[in-house]
Amino acid sequence: MTDSIDLSALQDQIDALAAKITKQGSQVRQLKKDSASDADAIGDAVEALKKLKIEEAELAKKMVEASGSDKDAFNRKVFDELVLRKMFVVPSFEIHGAVKGLFDLGPPACSLKAAMIDTWRKHFILNESMLEMECTCLTPEPVLKTSGHVDRFTDLMVKDVETGECFRADKLLEDAIDVLIENSPTMHSEAKEDHLRTQRQADAFTPEEIDELLTKYDCKGPSGKPYSASFPFNLMFKTSIGPEGTSVGYLRPETAQGLFVNFKRLLEYNAAKMPFAAAQVGLGFRNEIAPRSGLLRVREFCMAEIEHFVNPADKSHPSFPSVADKKTCIVWK
């Protein structure tokens, strides 16, 4: 397992180098623009920029080799470069080194996002006569305490005991099992299924259970030493409301709570008729432990959410006959 290459970690290194190259390039341009700069300072800055570019090229080559040589395989590096070059999505605060999990949408992505939201709104909200709301992103602690988010909206985290770098325990376990199966082509099918069953349950284990499993699968940090004991980390961004600092609040981790707490007013607005649906499009915030895979795990993202409210004593719906005979496959074999 230690000889295998973690493609996600390698991509993180490439992303970090790209941010450094942007920052160093800005410094070079500023030095050239500044008449007080001497030739040696400019030369040193240019040399540093060249070294960063060489290092990035070497990592990119390593990524291509690790990904395989199949010409028909998806090339992540080429795709990422295209998205960046065409300014669909760019790292936030790139000239200051960027921050993992934060991205800015460029002009093409803004147009695409607006079109997607418009299509979603027409298909669901307008077509089904849903009640749309736009609620605040800042949520007082009592709301999220009541919903259970303050106590349970957590992921298990471990640290590299030397560097202090943080990792999601369940993702480390999942990656370790992937590597084990990939490096064991002759593994018996029953053993393979046992490993996959453990992988599927990775986010359901207790801290003690996942610590045992990380030891079992020989998971070690970048320093080469075993990870620290796992502990829960709350994924909400905490802040204070008001200048006194006594009122605790959070950036909402999802858009549902604003709809739930307004249920009574929504019911009154709908003339006390049930069932009805409420919808909202807006931002959610989650302080991800180790954002990876581009836009798949980010710390700020747009959500489109619907909540259906029904009378528990009468769950009939006027549109049900239109879907009553439709069959949906829930579990694929």
C-alpha cells in the first residue's frame, strides 16, 4: 500500500503548486514594473518561478503515468486546465495562495449556473406551484441545536502526528481498501466483498471502531507514522451575532432549516391547505476537513432544496395518479 500513489493527494499538490506559480508570477511582474527593483532581485524571482513550473510539470507527468496510458481514459489534468483557461471555475484568492475548497465562478459558469437554476425553478417550483423562499445564511445556535446539527453534524478526523495535517478518517479507510483490492487481483471474492462491506460502512463507524480499522489496513500519515486517534469535528462555520459576542451563530450547512422554521407562516399563506411544498435556492457552507476532487467537496456551494409537507392522517396528493404506475429501480444488482 505504501508503494501506491494517492491520485487525490497528488492532485492536491499540483493545485497548491499552481497557486504558488500564480503568486510568484504576480511578484515577477510587480518587480519588473517597479523601477526601484534591481536586476538580481528580478533574476532570483524569475528563477524561483521556473523551478515551480518545473516541479509542477514533473508532478503532472507523474499524475499521467499513475493514471494509466489508455488514450481513451478521462484526462483529469487536461480537463482542469481547460476549465481554468476558459475561466469556468478558478481558485478563490489565487494570487494570495488560494484556499482549498473555495472557488470563484467565471463568466461562462455564471451563465451556466443561471440557466440551470432557471430550468430547475420552472420544472419544480412553477410546474408544481411550490412556495419559494429565500432565507438568511446566518443561523442562531438554538435553531441548529434543536435540529441536532450542533451535536451531530460531524465527521471523524485524524491528524498526522508530526505535521498536524488533518484528514477525514472515513475517506482514508475507503482509499486504503481501494488500494488493497487494486493490488490484490487474485483476492477471493468473499474476502473482497468483506472489504467492500467495510468500505460502504466507513462513515458509520464509531471513533474506536475506525481507529482499529485504520490500524488493520496499515493507514499511515505523510510522515510515515500512524495517525492520531480519531475525534469528531463539527463541519459548521461558527461565528458570533452582534457586537457583544454573546449570541452564537453558524453559517447554515443546508437550506432546509429556514423552510422548517417558517412552516406555520407557509401553511397560513397556503390557506391552511395540505399538502404543499416549499423550495429554496441558496448557499450552504461546510467546513470540510480535507476538500478534494475539485468541485465535488467544497466549503461553500449552491443548493436547490425542496421540502414536502403532508397531513400524516391524509397523505393523498392530487398529482399522485400521474406517477402511480411508474416503477423505479431503487437497488441495482
